Amino acid sequence: MICKIRTLILLMVLLAGSSNLVFGQDHGKISGIVTDAETNEPLPNANITIEGISLGAASNINGEYYIINLEPKIYTLVGSY
């Protein structure tokens, strides 16, 4: 009886620990800094979008932006100011 309980507890621990492996997915992040080509100054509030999908971001006061929860693959970014 005690052996069955120990086995059941061990099985539950192994299943709980492996659930991340079963349900986990790889997600990536694109980040960068938008700057003026001539002065090299950061551009705040520039819009960065990913071509073909409706994800994007606006740069902060330092020109920095990031877009999260992306599948790992190659994307084309489009900037507007």
C-alpha cells in the first residue's frame, strides 16, 4: 500500500514537472533603437510594424522599441515617423 502511494506521488510530481515541456512554446522578441539617419539622434514615437501581421510598437523617448510573443522566424519591419 505504501509503495503504491509513493509511486502515485512520484508519478504526479513527474507529470507536474513535465507539463512545461508539453505545453511550452518558443516565443521571441524583436527590439531595437530608431535613430535619425543624419543626426543619429533617437526618434521618439516612431511606429514600427511587422509586415503582413498586425503587431508593432512605438518607440519611447530614447527611440527604443520592442515587440514580444513572436514565433522564431524572419520578419520584415516597417518604420514610419
